[in-house]
Amino acid sequence: MAAENLEAFFSDTGKSLGTEGVNRSEETIRRYGENTMACGDVMPAGVVYPASTADVQAIVRAANTHGIPLYPVSTGYNIGLGSRAAARAGQVVVDLGYRMNRILEIDEKLAFAVVEPGVSYQALYDELVRRGNKLMLDVTSGPPQGGMIGNALDKGAGYTPYFDHFGFSCGLEIVLGNGEILRTGDGALQSDTLANWHTSKYSFGPILDGLFAQSNYGIVTRMGVWLLPRPPMVRSFHFAFPEDSDLEEVIELCRPMKMSNFVPTLFRVANDLYLCGSEGESAEYHASKGKKSISDDGRRALREKHGLGAWNVSGAFYGPSAAALEPMIQRVRDHFGQSGKAKYIDHADAGGVGPLQVAINAFSGIPSLGELGLLKWRPGGGNLWFLPGTPMDGKIANEFQRICRGIYEEHGMDYMVMNVCGPRFARGLHVMTFNREDAEERARADACYRKMSEEVARRGVYVGRAPIQYHDFHMQQAMPVYRDACNNVKTALDPNGVIAPGRYGIG
């Protein structure tokens, strides 16, 4: 990329967006390059701030004219997966969220919202509360300032019945790589009146929406989001199991409750360090200088302090009143009580345990900062997320936790994981917290991530999301025909490859 091309791009973009639409200061470049990954910061060439879909079109057309690679972000809070850093150094970050942050519509009768990329979970939650709190959104347990569009497009999820954020989106507006606008679903109708754009997910012809999830084929500038009517009462339930090996039984107990959909939420099955690690720094880190995993005695002390188990199960029911929900709570208590191991923690008591209050908030559609505390478990701010999954088969899940726990310990990392369990599949949210300022510890974190990825792939398991540092690595694990298909679609929709080349290992 020649310097004169870059200058010409910024000149053209500045004319289209105004001086407030372009920033190339050293401070801004440094800030947008920061992330929590082991690879270090990834510096962009500059940042542009569109205020409308037309602005995004102008940016994309200028990028085509001058051969400039772009990297769109929504709010940039994808912590552990890349934050707002570009896939490759020297790309121009398109910060959609800075000025495109409007809630375009809330339809209370049909329970949906239409949002721009800068609308965060906190922003929509606050607006719903202002309107009387009649509707509820599904939130992540990540940063409340995370962008709803960015999370959905990266296949992020929550915990309520509307946990699948991309699945419960409806109707996208996309600027393609050639600068043209595409609308999906009923929005594809050539009309100025679109009655069902955000209510009818499957319309005439191919379903194109999925092409823009975890891809770099276009820039999504608006999205419909389905909302839940807020229930009058939410009651959570929690069970603590004492041993690491209890995961097998936990999974076997969760599966029938979800297979029948008796429990409407997903199950959060978190280990001790995933919960306790958000409450403060490891007491053992400095003694080993980060070279050893926390001891079993150290883990037991944390469990006793917080009243938690080696594995901790959380779920919730919705209904008209606490009395109406009591028989359901009793049924689930009887079910998990079959194990003879589960310690029951009721909704009221769980509210006094910080990590369990995070679960209650998630089931209630309330954004929460709680799990960000995991960033402080070790000093230095390093954080990676490893996101494979297993079938809801207790033996398989237990085998995978033994494998991953062993790899963590081999590399001196502290094993933190939450399995988010549906009826047939559990996504494993593995947190890797490390001292990013220590080169040797960074190298161990990177080696740990790669070895786990290779070991689970050897057993037929792929990741669901990944830090941008590993997008090429994971794409190389896919079958060649899949890789070729992804690149062929890229050529068709973004012929000059200007949108985020390298993101998700494409282009």
C-alpha cells in the first residue's frame, strides 16, 4: 500500500465525512491498536468515523479507488477476542459505533428494535427501562458497552430463551465491498414500504443473512433485534458440586431439563476459578511468578470463601409470581438432588454472592460488569478466549475438561471455564488470563491456546469464535473446499478485497 494511495484515501474521505470523520493522530492509532492478545498491539493506519450508511458507502468507494484495506468495528469491546484492533497492521479502522449509535425504532407491540452498530446492550437496556421496562433484551455477561450488532455478527450469545443473538436478529442493511447496499429478508423487496423487514426472517429466495456472520463480505449498518416481553418474575436456582470429576454427572442432569425445555434458560456450568477469579487477583501468582497454576488448596480456599463448588450450575424460571414458580424450583431441586452431591443455593442467597449475581443479571436481561473482573486475576491485562464445545454427553464433556485442564497446567495457566449448555450442545468459554507484559508468559499463553485447539480438533471439535490473532490458524483447520468457498464468496461480494482482508481467515 503506497503512502500516496493512503493520503489520497484520507483526503477523499475527509471531503465526504468532514474533518471530524478522520483521525490519524498517534494517540488514536495507539489506542485503536491496543488489545489483550498475546501477539501484541496491531496498529492501524488511521481511523474514520461514518455518521450514516451513505458515509459508509463513501468510505468503501474511496477504499476501492485507492486500494486501501478497511477494518470495521462497532463499539470495539470484543475483549479477549481482539477488542478494536484490526486483523492486520496498517488497515484503516472504520469505527461505526462512534457516530452511528442510534436506536432507530422500538416496536412494543411486535417486540423488536432496530439499531445501528454503536448501540450497546446498556444503551438499549436503558431505553427499554425509560419506556416502562415492558420488554427485555438478551445480554452477554461481557462489557455492557459491547455493541449488539458486532456481537451478533461474531455469533455471540447470552443465556435467556433468546440467547442466539444472530438467530434472533431479523433484517440486515449491508454495504457490500463495491459500495452497493443490500437488504436481507423481506427488506430485499424493491419498495419504499417494508412492513415485515424486521419480523419475517425467511423471505423469498436464498437466506443471505448468514453470509455476513463471521465474515468480511460487507459492512452491516443496521439490524433488527427481537425482544422478549419482560416477565413479572424471574427466579434463579444454583447448585454447587464439590469435585472436578462431577462435570460428567452435571451434564447428564442438565440435558433432560433442556431437551424437554422445562428450564427455559441455558444452563451456566462454571468452574470455581471462572467464578472466583472475578473477585480479585490470584493469591499464588507472585510466589511462582506466574509459572504455575493455582494449587488445589488455593482453589479449595476460594470455594470456601465464596460458598461455591468445583462446578456451579445456574439457571432460571420466568413466570407471573414467585408462588407460581415454586413448583418448578422444587422439581429442579429434586432432579439435581438425585446426585446426592449438589448443594442448593436459592435466588435470595445467590444475590449475595457476586459471581452468582452476574448469572441472575444475565437471566434477567440486565447488563453487568461482573465478569470483567477476570481481567485482574493475573497482572498485566492479558486475556484470550478459547471457545470450543462438546455434545451434551457427560463422558465426552468430562474428557474434554481433563484434556484442557491438563494443557492449562502444563503451561502454568489457571483453568477457568464456563460451559453454556443447551439440549444437545455445550459451548465451552475458556478464559486465559496472563501477564501480557511478560514475554515468557505471553509465549506460554499462545502455546497453550494452540495446543488446546489442536487437541480438540483431533477429537472432532472446532471453535465457535476466536481471537483475531488465530483467525488464519483456525481457517487452516477447515477442509479445503470450505476455505475455497469462503474466498469465492469474498471475490463475488468484495472483488477488490477492501473489507477486512484476513478477518476470519478470509481474503
